[in-house]
Amino acid sequence: MMNTVNVFSKSNGLIVNPLKCKLFCGSINDEAKEAVKQLTNFEQGQLPVKYLGVPLTNKRLTINHYLPLIEKRVERIRHWTSRLLSYAGRVQLIQSVAFAIAQYLLQCLPLPKFVLNKIDCICRTFLWTGNSVMDDMKSSTWSWVFLNIMKQRQYIPQLQQLWDKMVSNDKFSMKLVFECLVGSMAKVDWRYLMRHNPARPRAMIILWMLCHGRLSTKDRMCRFGFIQDNACSLCRENDETMPHLFFSCRITHTIWSHILKWIECHHTPCAWQDELKWVTATTRKKGWKARLLKLAFTETVYGIWHLRNSMIFDTLDRSNK
Ligand SMILES: [Zn+2]
């Protein structure tokens, strides 16, 4: 065999480096082993040996052979936990790195169920807690979903009566379950504005916040102590409160009046609460006119809020308003 290797070396100049080669023997006596070692000048190696990160052995791999793989994974996770990663970042790391390593190993050798469970456990703990792995290994062996289901046991007596009723009627209602758990709440009239509204989602969100009185107008910011100046960003004539901005301010009043005129709706804008009541009452009817008014109202509210923000953050010249 060495003669063949020597012929190969002479022909193309590639020489075997004995320092980088190991001799692995099986089922031969010591004399023959020594003879081969002297002939080749190779050191004797011990199995299992790693080749491209995969353990190679002449016997069946035991759990001890797989432990370095798990430890390697834990070391990577520990390194990741030292950084502040978001949930999305952890998902991305698990998908692109952790699963890629497991898939690579699975292409070369079958991984025992124990190892797969450990790798799954490591990834799951890292995903949900962002912590190092071995510390939480014991608790994370429980399924996260199962644990959360078990936490809801307190609601079972509350639901039992309703559940029996639904089983007897052979009809399940998610609405009834929700109401049973959360309880019935007061319904607001303006909920009809949110239904079948063709406005953009961003405009719907602003209207929803406005209806809840949660828009960060200057009077609220002053109350929280964030700013000192609470003059209206558009007219600079009154305090910037929510009722002033929608639609007592002479500028926003004009904008909304023009839009109402444009969609041929004969109505004079009033104070915010009255205006909301009027729009809600008018748009409860079906038909394209109601949908058009909903759309116009929602987008106008969004447009005014966007204009006000542009004025504050100097992205729009005040003379262009
Ligand atoms: Zn104003």
C-alpha cells in the first residue's frame, strides 16, 4: 500500500504528511501493528475520530459520543444569550444555525431520540426564555404549550356549565366561551365605524385611538411633563386639545367642511363628541354613501393627525399649509 502511495507521490508531487496522519488498527496482533507503524511512520489514533465534525467509529455510537454535539450547541446558545436578542432574532438564529447543524448531522448519521429531544429542548428554552440552556434543562423538558394549558385550570369550573350546555345542544360557540371568560362589556356606539370601513389600516388605528382619547395631543404631553408649549400646532391660537384639533380648530374645521362638501354631504362640522355621534348615526345605514362617509371621516382624521405631526417635526413648511 505504501509503495502505491509512493508511486502516486512521485507522479504528481503530493506527499503524505505523517504528522497529519493516524493509524487505526482492528483485529491484528501487536507485532503486525508495530510493523505497520514503522513502515508508515504514522501515529496510532483512537476511535472515535471526528471527520468534518461527524464522529466516526467502528462500533455503535453511545450517548457519550453524542454529548460533545449537545455541549457544542449549548456553547453557541450561551454565546447568543450574552447579546440582547428579540424574539424574532432568536427564531432566526434557531432556524438558520441550530437547525442547520442538526440537519447536517442527520445527513451523515442517525441521531438517537435522546439527542434529538435534547437539541429540541435547548432550542425551545432559548426561544421562549432567551436563557442559557443547562440551567433550565429540567423545567424546559415540559412542553411550553402544555404548561400554559395547565395554567388555565382555574377557568374550568367557570366553563363547565356552559360546556355541558353546548355539548347537549351539539353546537359550539366561541363567542359564548369568550363572554363567559371575559364577561360582557359595555358596547360603544362608534364600533359601527370600524366595521366594513374601507379606509387604510393605519387610518383605522388613528381613529380607534382618537375614539379612546389616546392620541398624544399637546395637552396630554404637557400633563405628563414632556413638553411646555401646548399651543395648537396648526393655528397657534388655542391649546392643542383633542376636541380643538377635531374639528374646532379653524384649519381642521375648514378641511373637514371641504371634504363633506366634496362628497356632497350637507352638514356643518360640530364639536368632536357631536361629530362622532353624527357620523356614527349616519353610517349605520347600509349602502355606498355610508361607506363613503366612513372612509372620508377616517382618512380625514388620519390626514389631520399626519399634518399636525409634520408641522411639529418640521417636515412640512408652515407657509404651505
Ligand atoms: Zn388650532
